[in-house]
Amino acid sequence: MTTRTASHVASDRHGDPRAPLVDGIERLTSGNREADYILGGGFPANSINIIMGHPGSGKTIFAEQLIFENAGEDRPILYLTTLSEPLAKVVRYLQGFRFFDETKLGTQVIFEDAGAELAKHGPDALIPLLRRAITTQAPKVIVIDSFKAVHDLMPSVAERRRMVYEMTALLTAYGTTAFLLGEYTEDDLLLYPEFAIADGIVEMSRRRLGNRDERYFRVYKLRGSRYLEGAHAFRITHAGLDIYPRLVSPQIPEGYEPSTERISTGVKGLDAMLDGGVWRGSTTLLAGPSGAGKTTIGLQFALEGARLGEPSLYMNFQENPSQLMRTIRNLGSDPDVAQAQGLELVYASPVELQIDSIIVDMFRRIQQRQVRRLVIDALGDLASAATDPQRLHDYLYALVQHFAVSGITSILNFETTGNTIAGNGMQNAMSYLSDNVLLLTVDGEERTRRSLRVLKTRGSAHDTRVQEVEISAAGLAVLDRA
């Protein structure tokens, strides 16, 4: 490898194609598209950043993905391990990820173990180590894993502040982007001097939820930058971090007006009850107990859209694909023809369901296929996937707003425990968010009797009567007994 000195730094700083200008700020990609989106384009170049979190939260993997994405022929990247994990262990586990590139080791990406010198000479050895690396290698990125392990060796607060000051001055003078990894907690933000000088602070957290773990990515600080606030779920895969940015409500375009177009539900007699169908871009809450006909109505709505050439998406957490295919055939439709016309059936097991991942996947499919009709079957499964009621409410509110702005007409199924929606907090919340609320009921002793009632339609007249419905080989139909 050609030896480089600090004199090369000034000429290289603005020549890195991986550091685009966003909002007038030169950026360094994180190596993850979704993380860059959350960060407003990436980390500011020549900044000092802290990646914090408990052991096993994903800090090291995030940093490793970043360095291999930014590795190039211009200036090397230095990864310093300290007293947390031995270098050999770090590199061994690194080889299991797809972003790992052995050809870059030792030239574009340099791993060094500072643990021996720190153990022998104490924390004061860190600054000379960094100075030597900068003057001989001129790295464009330096990762210190773990910096908190060095911090904990300092005997006093004054010594910690002195070390952090010297390190900040050194890194800033030579135009290096630094990442300090550590097992910090949220309480440490107000205690330790490194947080005061940091330009960016990112937390990787991990929570246990039943039989699975949920991980979240959060930006606490990003100096001079706009970023997406809140906790963003992620998973660790062989490709690195798979991040699901938190869904936020869309900006309403200036001059936006709701559509005045009516579209058919595909259910015989229901359009008449809704004064000619539902508004384009509206959301319908379809509630009722098990066996009332919610899935049948949802499929008829999606099949009608496909028949009319409107791409339709059926998100299902209740029945597996083979069961849905059988139901579609029982409705007199050919599943292959319906899919060729634009129907997409997506199944996700509620056992492993994570609301963040399913929402991001849904929006990717909507954008890729320009979906016009959407059915979610059912909201109760999304509720069980959410970690808290407020998070679920925020997601559902943002969903409905996105559908309205994008002109996507949706039906959201919800299973009740009886023939009423009273007393169900989540469903009551969805009632005011929805444009239409339909209630299916089931009763009868000698034979099953199903009925349907329109509880609400926004900006529209509707049939206020309780109408009997029937499920046959042709699907569900409203029986107008008037």
C-alpha cells in the first residue's frame, strides 16, 4: 500500500464520490439506504459521531457495513478495536456478512488492535495512537470500538475531559470522519463529555417482546442536519441491517381536493347502500365477528379492482395463500387470471409479524405496482404486532393520510368479539379516522343470519337500514327486503 501523510487530506476531502452534497452539507453514506434517509442523506463529512447501545444491539455491524461501503482507492479507513473484543474475533464474525470484501482488507480497510497498548500504557496511549495513524495513513474514516472502554479507564472526570478535548482537536484538524462506539445508555447523554462534542449521536436499542427481540435505530442528534425523529425498527440479516423507517403523515399538497369519483365495491347491493359506491381514496373500516363475511367482501373489492384494470393489493395475516386461492375459486374467479389482471396477494404470519417491517413492505409494493385498491385483513393482527397502542395509532393515522393523498381506496378489516364495536378502544379510534364504517353481524338460532349496517359515510348519503346479507357461490350480496 502507498504510504500517505496528512498533507494529502486537504486535496482529497472534496473528491470522494461517496460523500454527496445534501442541503449544502457534504455527506458520508452509512452504507444503508434507509439509514441515510433517516439521517437526511448520511452523516456529515468530517464529523465526530457516537454509535451507542447495549451489547448485541448491532453497533459493530452498522459500523462495519459503513466502512466497507465507503472503502475506496483514495484514502484508507481505520477500524481500531480497544478493550472490548479481540480483533481476531471481530474479523471472524465479520466474514459472515455479504458486505464483507476480503480484497479490501489491509489496503482500503485497515483493522488494528489497540488493546495491548491501552492495557500496557493506559488510556493516555489513545491520542498518540491516533496521531500516528493520521500522519502515516491519513484515514478518511476512523472507527473506535469501543470508545467507552477507553473512557472507563480514565481515573477522573477532569482526565476524561482532557482526553476528549485532545481527541476532538486532533480529528477536527485532519478532516477525518470519526465514529465512537460504546455501550452507553440514555442516562449517559448528560454525563459524559464525548456527547457534548459529538456532531451526531445514534442509538441502537434492543427489546424483548415475547419470544422475539425487537431492535430500534434512533437519531438523538445530528448537528446542522434535518433527520427523521423517533424509533425506527430494524433487523440484522446476512446483508447487514435491514431498517424500516418510521411512517410519518404525508404533507398535504397545496390545493389538494379529495376525489369526487365513486368506485364500485364489487359487492351486489352494497354500492346502493353507499349512494353509488365509495369515494376514490377513501378508507372503509369493515368490522364484524368471525364468519360474518369480512374476508369475502375484501376479496370481492380487490377482485373488482383487478377486473377493472386497477392494481389491487390484499395484505393478509389471517389465511395462508392456499386458503385464499381456494376462497377466490369459490367466488367463481380464477386466481391466475386475477393475478394477471393486477391482483397481488401477500401473506405474513402474525406470529413473526412486526408492524414496522410490514408497513415498509406494503409501501414498497404500493409504489412499485402503483396500487389503487388495498385490503388489510386484519387490523387486529397489526395491533398485536405493535409494541404500544400509541405507536399503532400513529401508524394507522399516517396510513390513512397516505392513502387519501395517493388516491388509494382501502378496506381495513377488524374482527369484533360480538355484534358491536362499542368498548373496543382501537376500533373506536379507527372509526373516526375512516371515511366509511360498516358493521357486519351474525345471529340466529335455527339458521345463521348475517346482516350489514352502514354506521357512517363521510360527505355522503347512505342507507340507514340494517340489511340482511347472504354468502353464496357468487360471494356476499345484500338482500334488499324493502
